[in-house]
Amino acid sequence: MPSSVRFFSLLSYIAVASVGVAISAYLVSIRRAPLPREEISALADATLLGEGRGAGSQESAAALPWPKAAIRVSAAPGTFDEPQVLKDFSKALVAALSGSDAEISVVDAPPKSLTTFEPCMRREGTAVECLAALEQVTSKDSPVPPLDSTFDLVLVPSDDCSALLLGTGRGAVLRWHRGSSLDVQRLAASAATHLKATWLRPVSFEHSAALFEVAPAYQLNFFLVGDCRRRVAWDFTSTVLAPYLRRFIERLSLLFDLEMDSQVVQCGSLGTSLEPSEMAHQSKIGNLIDVNMLQENFMRRTGDWPPDALTRDARWLPPLIRLVAFKSAEPVHLVDAEGDDKSSFAVQGFGVVAVATCETGAFSLHEQLENQSSTDFVSTCEAQQVASAWVSSLRSWLALPPDEPLGEIGVACDDAPNSPGGLALLAARPRLDGVADWELRIVARAVHSLFVRRTAETLQDLLVLVDSLPDVVVREEIGEVAFKAVSAARGSLAAAEAGDIGQAIADAREALTLALSASQDDTVVGQLFFSWQFKWAVYLPLGLPVLVPIIVATIRDARSRFPLSKSQPSAREVPRDGQQ
């Protein structure tokens, strides 16, 4: 009979094993927090994803709520003797813009923001003078106006050509030469055509290969790269950011969450070798850098640069946009495939590289003193050049013309008589802001539509992933993030329907950030590659050293206990002699 000590020892082993089994069962159990399935389905239906329409389609964009453009039409004070002219023009403009996202109203007086441009309000003024007045640089300290859908159109008689001149804000001047062949009906029809191509123009990011993916947040990394010949340096904040990029980045911040970082790379290259002998040979041929050299060696050379830095913690890492200024001790000639000289180039998914070469030789006294040292500082002229190249590339990424608001659709006064509408179309360049307010609004609509649709698509993909993989664990935190993403997307649609564009963009940006954080969480992604076979492969080596001795001891105890009880004879009473 086994001793009681051995029996209690076996019981202790069984208790320890039970605890181990319970812990293992807890570790391998599938814990799933509730997800907003019905809310995600309703959001997908609201964005037309449930009908199978592709992202970026005009039907999907048109289905999302967005405030209509409220165009207020007025006339310059004391310019028209017949008050019926403005009413007839407004009626004709309403008919010409029927079916578009615009509402026309007539106001008594134009806004002060346009009446201050005196050349535009005078009959004797010319379109050139009016355009120059509209391009006047605003104060660098003026606040960035919020996103809005209110536009102002001022009708002014003109002795010059008939032209529609767009300002950098949300105002325009329509100068009408009444002696031309344009009557009120044709003037309104031509103006409506130009407004549909500018203020009311749809923008989409889906029909062409974008320079960067459209995301709710970005990390802007600015690099100053030298060629090892001289030490390079810059005062990025004072020389580049404040005078040339601050207002442009502030406007982009209305659409995206932006973080910035600047670095200096002393030894870099656009594709040429950094060996002294090779650099001397490159100098003899004029430092010519063509497309083939960039394609073969540029990205390989960037591997020697310092690593990219993130200035904040993030579960979902925002894309990096690298804006590089290459400053060489000798002139660099950058040519494209056709042999034309270029000052910058863009690499998809990487960023924009601009060559800092200023041929004017204009330096301030402070810069001349700096240039007397061994360090080569970035001059004001070079800073303006590289900033202009960066802004042009970023405008192209936003589906805007790179150099000016109109691009190829502009019509000069000399070409207006030969154009179909007979109305010239001119636009003021946002020289300080980088993007006009009316351009920012049409981009905001495309960004809002894309953010909301991508939120619904990302959350739907998360549900499909969870349903297709029964081993995927959904934590409570992930469920809460998904609920918040749906709530933010709903709030964005409600704000857009109420006419609050700024709040609609902010909520859509937050919704997509939360959706991406939930779908790309480490716990969710890690479960995709950690099935139950791998779990047992990890936990069995931990449990077998305890389980095997317990099982063996249990079997031995059972074998020793049961045969012993069977071999013992049964006790019975033996009768005495003489008893029955």
C-alpha cells in the first residue's frame, strides 16, 4: 500500500498541473471584443461601398454630403445705371449653373476684401492692373482663413477686354466690356463655364499615380545635403520655413496632421560617386546628372543618409515625405530624358529633391559674412528656389497645376475673342501662400470623400479579417477604437451636411487615423502569423517537463494500487469445532 506521503505528493503534482493547464487554456483562448458591425455596414452603405462602386468614382464622391458653393453676386458701386442688369445677369447665371453644386444670390454691395483693389473696381482700369492688384502679397502675420463655401463675384463694367479674374481668396471680379459681342446671356454662360472649371471643379486622387499616398497625417523631413567638398549649413526656421513655407504648410495643416523635422547631410550625392577621382572626372564633364544616373544610383546613395526621425509616438506610422535641398560646391546640371535643364525632380514614395543653385549672386550682408567662413550657408535666393520647387511638386500631388492656379485652362485677353466663350480667364498667383483658398476648398472635398470612404473600407476589411481567421484575438481596446472611428466618420458626414467644412475634415481625418490604428495593431497583425500550431509549439516545451512526471507517477500509483487489492483474500469467519 503506497504511503500517504506519496499520495499527497501526487495530489500536489496534480494541483500544480491543473494550474498550468488553466494558465495554458487562458493563453490560447480566443478573446474577442464586440465590434460595431451594424454601424460599419451602415457607414459603408452611406459611402456607396455596399453597391460595389470603386473608390474615387464620381458617383461615390457625389453621394457624400458637402455644402454647396454659395456665390454672392454684386456690382461695383455706382458703375451700372440700370439696376436690371445685375438681376438679368444673376438669372442667367442661375440657369447656366443649374445642376451644379452652387447657389446664386444677389447682394447689394461687394465685400470690402474686393473693393480695396481699386484698379479692379474702375472702368478705366485694365485686366493686367487688376490682376497685379489681386496678386498683392498679404501680410505674413495674417491668420489663415478657415475653410468656407462662400464666394463673392463682383460685376464691373470695363473699357478693356471682358475677363473673369480670380483672386487668391474666394473672390473674383468679372469685368464686362459692353461694347463687345457679349450680351448678358452669353456673359453669364461663359462665366459659368469658367466657374465650373475653377471654383466648382471636381478633384480626384484615384485616376493617376500619386507622388505619395493620401493619408491623414504625414512626417515632413527636410534635408540639406552637401557634396563633401565644403561643409553646408542652414537656418531652416528663419531662412526657409518662415519666409517661404510657413503659410503653405499652415494651409496643408487644415487637411492633414503634419509633423516636421530638419537634418543636414554633409556627404551626399544625386547618383555620382563620392570617390575623389570620380568627383574630379565628374567636374570635368560639367557635373551633368541625367535620368539614367538618378534611376541607377540615387536611391542607393540615400541609404547612407541619417535615418528618418519621428517626433511623436504612433501606433499607425504616418508616411514620410522627404524634401531635399542639394547644395553643391560646383554647379550641377540636372537634365531630363529630353535633355532639358531641370532644377528639381520627384521620386514616388520618397519625396522631392531640389538643386540649390542661385545664379543671381544676390547675398545680404549677413550672408556675405557667413560665406567668408569655411561653412557654406544656404542663401536667401537658394532658399526661395528650393522652396518653390517643393511647393510645385506638392501642388501636383494635390492634383493642382504645379506653377499657377489655372494651368492650361487660362485664357488671356488677346486670345479671348478667339475662344469659344469670348471671355478671358485670369487668376492671381498665391505667391506667399502657395495655394489659393478656392483651390484648397476643392482639394478639401476630395480629401474628405477619400477619408470617409477609406475609413469604411478599412473597417470592413477588419471585419472580414476577424471573421475569416477564428484565431485572431480582438482586444477591448481595438473594439473601442473601432467604435470611435465609426462615430468620428458619422460626425464628419453630419458636419459636412451642416456646412462646417473644417469640422468635417477634422472628424474624417480622425476617423481614418483610428481605423488604420485598429487594422494595423500589433496584436491583430501578429495573430495572422501565429496560429494554434505555433502556440502549442511554444507552450508545450514549458508544460511537458511538469506534465510527464505527473502522468507517469499517476500510472505507477494506479498499477500498484489495483493489483494489490485483487490479490488479497477476502476475510471470512471460520467455524469452531462442534458448531454448525
